[in-house]
Amino acid sequence: MKKIKLQDPHFLGYVNKERKACRGLIVKDSMILLGYEQAKTRYIIPGGGVEANETLEECCIRELLEETGIKCKPIYYLLELEELFSNICHINHYFVCHVIEETHQTNFTAVEKEVGLTNRWVSIDEALSIFGSYEQYMETEPSKYGLYRREYMAMKAYKEYLKEK
């Protein structure tokens, strides 16, 4: 498992709040499943926050089922990516996942419904291109910049994983 630490220029040097989340890379026929937030016109690797008494793997399984309708099994712990913003630390745990069953039944949160979350299959190269454009958002959309930078790091780690297989 690879570890990456990203620090925002506005990091205050201390952490008051920490959030842990798990994200899953679901790949089928050289295509990766991404979430797409229609209201914000942005992509994201599916996943979400770890709940109390939940392992990282359990969180990944639950979140992917809720957001994609796909039952998965995490097969490889790919990446731990720590991001430091102002006084907040976000730790995202990325897993490569194997599809067990496509239920076609999602269970979106109110926020996911509000942003019009849908799922889109894109090629791995397209995902790298989408997330690799993060620098263009640095001044105009800082949250998209941070999100895309994070997801780009995960996609690069996935490409390295594929080379090692």
C-alpha cells in the first residue's frame, strides 16, 4: 500500500478535525466506474465516510453498494492519501475492488441526490485525463482542484499497480 500526504497552502499547522473515508476502484473491460455530480459538473471515485465500528473494507463495500448498486469485494489496498486543509485532515483509503454482483439499486444520501449523482463508465485513460486537469481549477474552483488532484494521485497509483501485476 502506497501512502501520499498532500498539504493545502492554507494548512494552519494543526488538526482539529479528522475524517476517514474509503473509495473503491471498480474496473471492468478497461473501464472504471466514476460518480458524476451533475449539479457540480464533476467526477469522483465512489466512496464515503467510515462509520463507527466499521473496518475500512466494510466501509468500502457499503459505500460502493450505496452509490453504485454494485456489490464488491476489496482485493487490494492501493493507497492511503492524507490531505491537510486549514485545520482539517481527510484520510482517503483507496481499494481495488472485484465485482460480485450488480444489483442496480442505489441508496443515495440527500446530498448525493441534491448534486444529481450518477455513475459513468469511462476508460482509465479518460479518467486520468479528467482528474489530470486539476491545476486549471486552482484559482477558480479550489474544491474541484483538491478533489481532482486527490483522484489523479489515486489513478496514477492504480496505473502503477497494473504495471506490477
